[in-house]
Amino acid sequence: MTKLTPMMQQYIDIKSQYKDAFLFYRLGDFYELFYEDATKAAQELEITLTKRAGGNDPIPMCGVPYHSAENYIKVLIDKGYKVAICEQVEDPKTAKGVVKREVVQMITPGTVMESNMLVEGENNYIGSLSHFGDGSFVIAYNDLSTGESRLALMQDGWDSVIHEFYHQPVKEIVISSSLPEELQAQLKERLQVTLSYQDEVNFNAEFRELSENLNDERLMEAFSRLLNYIQNTQKRSLDHLQPAEVIELKQYMSLDMYSKRNLELTESIMKKSKHGSLLWVLDKTVTAMGARMLKKWLERPLLNQVKINQRLEVVETFLNAFMERENLRESLKSVYDLERLSGRIAFGNVNARDLIQLKQSLQNIPAIKETLNALHVPEVSELADALIYPDTIVEVLENSLVEEPPLSIKEGALIKEGYHEELDKYRDASKNGKQWIASLEKKEREVTGIKSLKIGYNRVFGYYIEVTRPNLPLLQDDRYERKQTLTNAERFITPELKEKETLILEADEKSVELEYDLFIKIREQIKQDIPLIQQLAQIISEIDVLQGFATISEENNYKRPAFQEGVFSVEGGRHPVVEQVMKTGTFVPNDVQLDADNQMLLITGPNMSGKSTYMRQVALIAIMGQTGCFIPAESGILPVFDQIFTRIGAADDLVSGQSTFMVEMLEARHAIQNATANSLILLDEIGRGTSTYDGMALAQAIVEYIHNHIHAKTLFSTHYHELTALEDSLEHLKNIHVRAEEHEGNVVFLHQIKEGAADQSYGIHVAKLADLPDELINRASVILESFENNDSKEAQKEEAPSLEPEEAESAQLSFFAEENSKEHKPAKLTNKDNAALEELKSLNILEMNPLEAMNELYRLQKKLK
């Protein structure tokens, strides 16, 4: 094996400590990568892979320029990788042997701080998961860019953990290496996140103030795991971290992963983008902080009716005060991202332009406060009172920094004149010296008669007098000292010029050094007030969201809802998203009435008629109301729902190996197991993934179970028209249908909800609208007519036995009644049948997961065939 150079040995030693990251190893003006890192990075970054000389075994190598490394790092982070930044930590001029290098920061998907890697209006969360012997889990969240930390205790099993992480998307999850591999695989596959490991959970006393409100050892351990990981990877000040907030899940409406996806709260199902989601419609915020808070509010609607009404009161005040709201919006537009500015100040990567943005933002606080106080509403005045103007910060920044500083903080031109006496002296010396040089240039031109003579400067030779070749004969032989010969000119110096050069350069160098030191002191001074800045950011975000609610409510004619337990009564309700994306026509509003008498609505009507839209708008209206926004309706009385469950749309879960029908059953089970009488359940076309009788039987059983045992407000849409007979036997179920009419052989969807059951399904008409071939449509019509005629004949042949009323009710939809025909005899079981039956009896179904049960059923069925 070829002996490694000392530098390569240093690389390998450092890389061995960061095996799960790309090591960006600083060499001059480049970050270099070697071995497997180089091979993989060259592929991911689409850069050239080269080789470093290594005898018979050359080393794969690639590199990226230091000044543009952020762009390459972003590509890797976006793909879920980690990057360890390895820098020189001693001066190469004084180093003996190989320059000492260390990893100064780990950049991971969840710990990004660089602004070009962050989405302005979204949080960038890192999560941690800790598991305990009692079966409980604790999830901790942190957004390093804003300093926000939150924790939630999960005691409802593993499924609740998956739902919570899906609900609050994270880029990276920190876990213990002892978490079972099966659970680790589920986190990785179902949530598509980067997994990191942190087994050290001893509490660091440095973070005592951040954990004062944690009174559970499980919470402390989980928070310590996350903080230790962040500290180990970032290796710098974390002074901007805010005290941990415990998420009391029972204070918020629960929205499982299915509901968040099906209702398209924050992203659309098809394109996975904000456009087409409820967030897209409601986002009229003007600050990045407000946009992030709006997303949090939509993901966790309130259960506390007092808090809901406080928000609605502010929204109504803003809605009725157009001029004040417009003034408020103008002021907010000049407020930069105070949360992330605070993070960058603490992190030490803030520049002078950032601090000018901070100053300009804070200078808007008095105007915002004045606008709020002019409205004379207690809930609004409370927000105004929380806005404390940080005049000390503003004064420091106003006195110290120039209005348009450069991006770099190490090249001077940051500090105002008059701020620091010594700096002014250096600047004066530099300025006077440069004026002296300008005078010298003028004087030498006059004395020599050479009009093109100039005095220039470069970093290698310093100041010099340059004379072009044609003018050299005009110089006296000993006037200047020759310094450098060029193709078309000669450069000279004089003792006097060198003396002035020393004074100027010394003044410039000391001036730049002093400006940098002064800037660091200003930054450290501002750092002391980070908690105040973060408090202001919180209040401004809330004001921004509420004015945004008022703005969208005015634009779209939303109305303030009232709240009453057990009643969902909406007149002229609309789907907030669909009405915005409709290209033609006008959205048809519909009423919804759910109360103690009508707890379930069974919805029939043709496909494409709007059943799913109607169901989704009910849920979205509820969410908007409990978030504190007005609702898209003429009027509305709402209950406070504790949970919303949805089964809408068809989708395979290929990652988990589950079919559409299995996903449908799992989502239905999740609702049935967890819903209460205060929940809202939306079930769309349950049972369509199996045979007709199977599907109908399941659908009826689910309707009956929810009606008789859960009593939740439920919307159940179905294409099984036979189920409409349930209205006669289930006291709190009511039939409604989406109106459609047939006109000249075509179906016309009216999108109107009417009482009663639909008269037919219009399936062939819908196929016609989809432009299926005429021959196919005509053939389907003939077959349908044949089916209907056969059903009619069979009905005439058989006389139904008369039943007593009680018997008739129980036989309402009995699909599996015993055969009464004497001619029908059950087939005799063979030995093979009996063997399969015994195997079936021996199976422990309760210990199987759904996929295992389906596999066993398939095996037995195959055996019987």
C-alpha cells in the first residue's frame, strides 16, 4: 500500500469522525473531497472527478471553489445529505508541518442557517424522537434559523408519532441508536427524512433557562438529545434559542396525516405545491414571519372558544377599518424577518446590511403601535401594548453603521464618521496621504512635462510612478528609482513615495481591523437584546396573520362564524379553494345542517357532481373557523370539533405495500377507533375497492357503527343507492343528494345539494362526458338495459315472504340471508377443504398486521382452488 502524505493522513483522521457526511476539506481557495466522498459528490454535483497522485493507487478527488461553496452545499443538503466544513485553524505562515485543520460546522438538512438554503415563509425543522419503557414517545422540534423549540408527549402508540411528524414536516430526525430498526425504517420510508443519531442525553447546564418549564423527565431527556446534537454539529453560539414550549395536543384540533393530505391544507395532492391549497388562498401576510405563523395556525386549529373569538374580534376590527388596515400593511412591508435576523446575530454570520435591515424594521414599531391604538378595541390594544419599542438598539445602529454598507465585514466602509475617534484618525491619515499622492502626480507631470505620467497602486509593489516607453527620454537619469519593467512602460518609486505608502497602508490596515472589531462589538451588544427582538417578532407575526385574515375575508366575502355546541349550520357555504381556481362559471354555494337530530348526512349523486367538494368544504369551513378566520358562507354556526377524519380519494401506499382498498380500510379504521361525539368524519365512497356486495356490506356496517356507537358528525357519500334505505332505520341519518338533470341524452350537473336520495347514478352519461367512443357508450347502454330488464323479471318471478315490521327492519339490507330454497344444498366439504378450514381456525388474526392477514388469506384461497 502506498504511504500517505501527512496531509492525506490528516484528511483520513478527520473523515473517520464524520463518516455520514461529505467532508469539505479546505485547501487554499478550494474545498476538496477525496475517495468515496469525491466519487459520490462528483455524481451528485455534476462536477469533474480527477485523481490525486498516489503511486500505483491514485486517489479519487474533486473540488469546489471556496467562494461559491454555498451553492454546492445547498444541492447536497436538498438531497438529504450532510456536509462537514473543515477549515484551517492556524496561520499557514507560522505552522510547522501540516497546517492544523478542524471541522468548524456540520450542515445538515435540519440545521441550515444560510439564507439561500431556507424557504422564506416556511420553518426548517429538525426533530428528535425519544422512546421510553412505558411505551410513550417524546417528539422535540427545533428551527435553528428562528430559535424556536417545542416538545410533545405522545402516549397513543407508534401511529400517533407518524401522524405528528407528518403533521409538522421535518427534514431530519435525531434518534437513539437503540430505536428498533423496524421503526427507523418506517421513519425513513414513510416520512422521507434524514436520520441522525445522538445517544448522549445528559443535560447541559448551559441550557438551563431553556428548560425551566419542563417538569417531566421524559421531556428533559428528549430536549437534551436534540440540544446536544445541535451543539455538537454547529460548534458555535446558540444564544438565540428560545425556551422550550410544550405542545399541549389537547388544546388543538387533531388532524391526522390522512386529513391533512386529503384536505390539501398546506400543499396540493397532485403537485405537492402551495398553489391550490388552503394556505395558498388564505396567505395575505406581508412578512415572512407572518407566513410561517399562518402555516402553524392552519396545522393546529384551536379548541379554546375564548381564544378563537379573540382572534375573530381582531379580524372583524381590521375588516371594518380599511384605512388603518392598509396603513398597517404598508408598515409591515418594511419589517424584515426579525426571527431569522436574531438567529444570524447569535450564530455570528450576520453582516452590516442585516443589521441595517434590523434597524429599519424596528423603526416601524411606533407607526404600527399608533395604528393599533387608534382602533380602540381591547383585543387590538392588547397586541399594541406588547409591542415594546427597543430604542436602545435603534440608537446604537443609527449612530454606528452607514446606511449602505458593503456585504463583507472585513474590508471596511461599515462605520460612520464620528462614531469612534481613533478610527477617524486612521481615516484622516489615509485620506490626507492619498491627497498628497494626487498632488505629487500633478507636480511630477508639470516638472517632467509628461502628461501621461501616473501614480498607481497594486498589492504586490505598492504605490509606483508609471511612465510609458515613448516618454522615457524626457526623464532625468536619477530622478526616480526603477522598480518594474513592463512591455510598454517602466515603473519607478522614490523614497518619499515609499514613506507615504507606509503611512497610508498602515492607516488603511488599522482602519479595516478597527472597523471589524467595532462591528463585532456592536453585534455582541445587539445579541443581549435578542429575547426582546424575538418577542416583537412573535407579536408582529400574529398581527400580520390577523390582518391577512381580514384582507382575504373582505376580498372573498367571508363572514364571521358563531359557535354553538353540537350544531353545524351553514348557509351558502363555499369551498374556499375551488371557488378561486374555477376558470369558468360561478361556484354554486350550498347549505349544511348537522345537529342533534341530523348527525349523519348520506350523500348520493353522480360522479363529478361535487360530492367530494361539498364534503371537503365542510371540513375546511370548520378549520378556518377554529383558526380564527371568517368563513366562505353567508352565515355560519359551528361547533368546536376536537378531531377531523377524512377518507377521500383513492391512493395506493406502495412504500408500505398496501393497495388502494387496504389504505381505504386503514383510514376508516383510524377514524372509527379515535373519533368522539365531538369529531367530524368524512367518508367518501367507502367499499368501492372490492366486490359490490362486499363493499355494500362494509359501507352499511360502517354507517351503522358510527351512528350507533360514535355519534360523530358524519358526511358519508356513496354510489350504493341501496344504502339510502337506512334513513328509515337510523334515527339521526338524513339522505341528501347532488342534483343533476338529463337533457337530450346528456347529464347536466347543477352542483346543488337537495334533500332526499338521488334517482339514478348517471354513470354512462359521465363516461360520455369523458369522450369515450360512441360505440362503447351505445354498447354500455344496451347492457344496462338488459341488466335492468333481468332484474325486473327476477323480481316478478319471486314473491317476497311477508315480514312482521320488526323483521322487515332487521332485513333492510341483509345481503347474506340464509337460502330458503329446498333445491339448494350446500356442497360437501372435501379433505382439502377441511384441512384449509383447520388452518384458518389456527390463525391468530389479532397478532397480524393487515398485510400479513391478506397474504394468509390469499395463500388459503390458492390452496382451496
